[in-house]
Amino acid sequence: MRGSAEASGERSIAAGGSIGRAFTGDVHYTKFLTLPPEALAIPPQAPPNMSNLPERAGLFVGRGHELARLDEAFEDAGGVVVQAVHGLGGIGKSTLAARWASVQADAYNPVWWITAETAADLDAGLAELTVALQPALGEGLSRRALRDLAVGWLCANDGWLLVLDNVTDPTDVKPLLERARGGRFLITSRKGTGWQGVATGLPLGVLELPQAVELFDRTYRGSADGAEELCRELGCLPLAVGQAGAYCREARIAPRRYLELLTAHPEQLLTFAPEGGRTIARIWQVTLDRLAGKPLAAEVLRVIAWWAPDGIHRSYLEPLGSPPELTEALRLLAAHSMVTLHDDTVSVHRLVQAAARTGDPGNPYRTPELVAAARESAAALLNRVAEDFESTLHNGWFGHVESLCGHIGPRPQTPESILLLVHFANLHIGIDDGQATDGARRAVEAAERVCGRRHVVTLRARRCLAQALIAAEEEDDAVVLLRQDWSTTARVFGRRDPQTFMIRAQLSYDMLRCDDVAVVLRLARKNARRADRVLGADHPAARDAGVTLAALLAHLAGSDPLRYGPDAVGELVRRQDQIAASVHGPMSDKMVALFLGLLRLRAEFGEADDALAAVEQGIASATQSHGALSMTTMFYRTLQVQLLHEFGEADRARTLAELLLTDWERGFATTPAVGFMRKTLADVLLPGSQPD
């Protein structure tokens, strides 16, 4: 009879029907429930309104364009449709997916959410789908069997929506996508590449500022004063904004106080989160760990963490590796959404930078020692760019210097950091003399402490301070510095070293602005004659010394032609080959002085038209050779405006000056050069102005 059973023997058991577990004392038996066949089959239709969407869909702002893109993509009625939303960790990919799926819940059944960070996670999520469709299967089958049943059901049905969240690698989900014949997949991933032939990508950026402020207000629920500034500082990253709002609410602090803490301690703030929240640092650490096997990619990220977040020119990074290696490192970072690549530049979110600047003794790729070394490398790379003056006024170089100087601290400890401070101070001379002087004094103190008084970095810092003092009309202190450096130069490099002649040429040019003219000319002549004798007139250092002497005399002749004119003409004739070799390259302040002095001399002899024609020819040649917005071209145009103004053509000079200033602002908007040029052209632009 069905259900009857007999047992005999010591510790034997019998069961009539179904039992779950039986114990005989020394043996443990487990037997699954006996189910009718129909209970082992997944029903062809899912239960009504079957969904397991997370709650994150509730806190949502903006993203109208992205939602519309998803609506349009999933309108296609034929076959399977796969969309992959990708972007930086914390950018709001999962929130967007949850929001869109919740709005579309009536159009699909089931709507099933699977956290698919690994292949095992994907299998677990599919197994859970099987159990949700047929709960009786949960006790009797392995995860693999449950997964296979779910895949079979998806292949046999349509009208469902699967959200695969936080997919690490497209290859993990590709087998599932290839088997499906209908239905919809919405994928989120930090990986921005590898989706070709698998899914249609939808890149996700940060929120617009008004939407970021709205998100903060909804999580903070307090006074909005300071919220806009805070959201801007957080880069409008949704997770960071929401985290800040919740933290302010729980800690009972105002947005401005959080901003103060963020400014002073960004690395620490990234590790704080409200109760139950995810920290920014932890989220990105997952991605950083995945790049651990690619040391150059990790090094690039550590280096650019110290610069401004935008306008990082790829050429700055060239010394870090060969072109193929560097290209691959940037590709990897972009593929994991850690940077954004443009034609010639790279961008990185400022909070990613803060995370990369945070040393972790337990992380072999982000130890405090590696982070500190990256800061020095970042300084060295910017100092390398500074050797080409043209490059410093393009590509946002000044912004990167300004950013890194803000991280150096009050007492820089290395020559590279000190030299960067020198560049920073130099760029403020004539624009913000107080900041230039303070920065240069700081650099001199650090250089003498770290490098000693007889070191090239110390010399550069002292010359920078002298130039800043001259601009601030503190000539007496500047003279002392410049004369000391003149004698120190030979002790640092040697009396016959080319650098001695070149630096002394620079010093003489500075000394002319604040020292006794006769003394300066005597020193400049001695330097030029000795350079010719020791190095030969064709040596670049000798040429520099000779051209400087000619520039000094031409400059003096412009204001006193009777006294200095003959010497200037004689030196210009004597140095004409050296001058010709110099003026065809990028313009410098000495070349400007030389041209002005020479052209003024020609004007004194009634050759004003010829002088202007020479400048116009220079503009055409520089434009063809260097480009319309190159520094050389802009210097020539500035000379043209100044000469027209001096020769009495005020209206034409003003018209050209307005065009020139517009181009300066267009080409050099992120640098102090614009402010300097406004000062230079101020008299010309003043209506009715005439030269003195």
C-alpha cells in the first residue's frame, strides 16, 4: 500500500510517505520532499507584478536626457535589446537604472534586479529568479541547476526586464546575452569599453549643478546656504553629494562647515559616510585594485591627482613611459571610467584625485611613500614643461602649477617642489606683486634650507625674488640680491661654464631696471666679450650674452639716443649674426626690448615706416611658422601696437589693441598673461591717449 514501510535490524528506519530528516543515533539521513511533477516546472507566466527593484529608485533627480535615451532604445519590439550604462563609480548608474526600471514596471514582467559584479553573483541572481518563479525548487536543486532553469525560461519567454548591476567585465554576461532571444537587459558598469557587439553603451556624467543642489537639499533637509558651493566642490558627483547631505543632517552641521572640512581634509572626508552608506574611497578602491597589475596606469593616476582636474595635456606625461605604454595606461584608466580622454588632454574627477592622493600603508600600490613620490614626479613633469615658455601659456599649465603648489605645504622639502614655487611666483610678477613676492621669499627660504646657498635652484629662486621686488618698486633689496647672485654664479657652475654666461646675461637684464646703468653695462660687456673668447661667438650661451648686451644698449638708446645711440648701433652691427639667429626663434622679453630699442632708433633717423614694415613682416612670418596665437606672434603684434601708439597713430593702435587683447583672452584665458597684457595695453586703449 502507498506510504507503508517496514524496517528490521538494529537502528534501521522506515518511512511511509515523505520525511525530511531521520536520525538513527550514529547516522544522519537527509531526504528531499517528494513533489508532484508539476511542482518541478517553472510556470510559463511569471506571477503578476513580480519585481525585486532596490529602494534607491526613490531618491532621484534630473537625468531627463538619459531616461529619454533609454525609452527610445527599448522601444524596439523585435529581439533582445541590451543597453549598458557606464561611468565612474558613484556617478549614479544604479540609481538611473532603478529609476527607469521602476517607471517601466507595468510594461515588463518580471522586472528582476541582479547584482552581477562577478560571474558567481550573476549565477546566484539567476538562481534566485528561478526560486521566485517556482518557490518549491529552492530546496531541492543546486545553484547551477537553478541558474540553467532561469536561462531556459528567459530564452523561452519575452516581456521581461533584467537589470544586471555593476558588471565588472562584459565577458561575464556575454554568454547569457547571446542565448537570450527576446526580453530586455539593462546593464550598469564602470567599464566603458568592451561592449561592442554586446550592448549599446550609454555614458553617464555628473549631474548639472542645479540638480546636484536639489539632491543635496533632499538628503540634507536643512538650510541650503552654501549648498551650491559645496556641490561645485564635490564635482556634482551624485554619491558624494548625497553622502554629504546625509552626513550634514546626521552630524548637524551646515553645508559651509562641511565645505570647510572638505577643503582642509578632503582625503579624510572621503572615508566618512552616514550610517548604512557607502564611502567614496571604498567604492573607488575596488577599481584601483583591479588596476593593480598595471603599474603605469596606477602611476599616471597618482601623478595627475596633484594637478588641476581638467586640461591635463598628454604631452606632460611623456617621460613616464614609451608612447605605446602611456597610451595603453590612459586607455585602461578610461576603460574603468577613472579618467575621461579628449583629443589632446585628459580629465579626472576631483574626488578621484583626492582618493588617489590618500596614502594607504596596507595597499602596495598606494603606500604613503608612493603617493609622496608621485607628488614629486608631478612637480618634475610641470617643471619640465616650464622650459618651453610657449607651453606654459597653453594647455592649462598654470592651473596645474597652482593646484600642485596648494598641496606642497608651507615648507617644501625637495628641489622639484621648490622650483615649482619659483615658476608659480614668476607668473604672478607684474600681476599680483604681493603674491609674487611672498611666493618668491618662501621659495628662497626653502631653497637655502634644502639645497644650500650655492645651488642652481637657489639662484633661480633668488632671481625670481629680485624680479618680484623690482615689480613691487623695492629696487634696493633687489640690487643686493642680483649682485650677490652675479658673484655666486661662478662658484656654482665654474667661471668657464656656459651656464655662468647665460645666467649672468639674465641678471644684467634684470639689474638694468634697478642698478647703476654704468655698472650694469660694464658687467654685461665683460660677460659678452668673455663668452665670445671662451666659448666662441656661435655658442648659444655666447649668443645669449651678446644679444642681451645689444638689447640693453638698444633699450637705453630709446630714451637717450644721443648718449647711447652710437654704442647701440655699433653693438647691433657687431652682433647682427647673433641677433639674426635669435630673433627667428620664439620671442623673449630680451627680444622684445631689442626690437623696441632697434625700431625706436630707426624711427629717430626717420625710418618709422620701415620699422613698422619690419614688424608687419615679422607678424606674417611668425603666424606662418608658429601659428596665429603663438607667443612669438602675439609679441610681434604687441610691438606693432606700441610702435603705432608711439608714432602718433593712436586710433589705429587702439583698434589693433582691442583685437589683440581679445586674442590674448581667447588663447591664454587660464593664465596670468591676460592680466599682464591688459596692463601693457592700458594706455593705448584709453580714448584720446597719446604717448608722452
